[in-house]
Amino acid sequence: MIKQLVRHPSGIIPQEVVEKVFRRRGRLHAFPTIDPTRTALVVIDLDRGTGRDKPNVQQVAHNINILASTLRQKGGVVAWVTTPIQNAPEIFRAVFGEMTTDTYERMGQNDGDATKLWPELRAEAGDIHTTKQGHSAFFPGKTTLHQQLQEKAIESLIVVGAVTNVCCEASARDAYELQYKVTMISDALIGQSSALDQATLTTFFRCYGDVRPTEDMLHIL
């Protein structure tokens, strides 16, 4: 029995799941502390194309800028990941359809929207800028991010960006399989709906890593 009601600070994880996880591991968070000097903020697909029609992009960008600034000051790493699709694979076209695929290919051309960070984001010298060729930023053969982070002895990841239940989730799950300590930031992610956000973050909290809001992550940094 839980003597005192434990709530998740994000407000998005169902209470029954919070209590189940707490009983199972004896604490709310998988990673109560992290070493900032061995941590990377991984910003997924927040380019001018992805953010163009998302109403919360300004608040998300604000939270990411704060996290990035704080982590840099503490000796950590910031990695910006984009997906400029120039020639979509056949399977991609079959799944997404002709019109959407053509749009992605147009944005992925040199100097297209998919090659440029959302204008309100603040990158700095020393940050990592890399691309991926699929949904995940950690799938072998489709990105070099893992190798770049290993060169910097990174062991913990803070995952933010777009879209919560697609590229962010795929990246976070693959990073878990690579033995990173992964935390997804609930109010620094852009999703397709609150229900999909909740489903993704609830499953991740239960089975893969941690979920925290920005303020909570700033506190442990």
C-alpha cells in the first residue's frame, strides 16, 4: 500500500499508472539525479516545416531554450536533429501518400524548411547539428548521433521536439535500447493530440525511462 498519494509532476500520467510504477520500483522517477556533464539535450525535428501549424510551438521553443542554456552552463551537450528528406524511400511514400511525401521532399531540398531550425530556437557554437534518415535519431545506419554522443561520453538524454508519438518516441525508445538514461520532457514536446501525447508518455514512463516537465528537469540539473 502507498501510504501517501504520489502524483506525477507532469500531470499527464494517469494516477493508476503512477501508483503501479511507484510500487514496482519504490520511487517515482527512474533517474532521481543525473550528471549534467554527461547529459545531452536532443531536439528532434523542430524545423520551420514541422512547427508551421502547431499552436504550442512558441511555448515549446521557450522551454527548449531554457533547458539548452542551463545544460550548456552545467557542461552538457545540445544536439539539434533534423530530417531533410530529399528522395523518400518507396515504403515512406506508400505509408504517407503522394501529396505528403512530395511536401516532405520539397522541404528537404537544399535551403528548404526542413533544413532550418524553428526561428525562435537559439543554437550556439559548440552544439551538435546532425540529420537522420528515418523516424529515429538512434537507429543504426540512419544517423551518426549515437557515435557523436559516445565521443563526448554522454550517458543521459533529455528528449524534446516533434512529433511526440512519432520521431520523439522512436528516438527515445531506440536510445533506451542503446542503454542511455532517457527522459522525455512533457511540456517541451509537440504532439498531434493530448490523447496521443498521454499514451506515448505513459508507456515510456512505465517501460523505458522517465518523464518530467521542464521545471522539474531544471531542478535536477
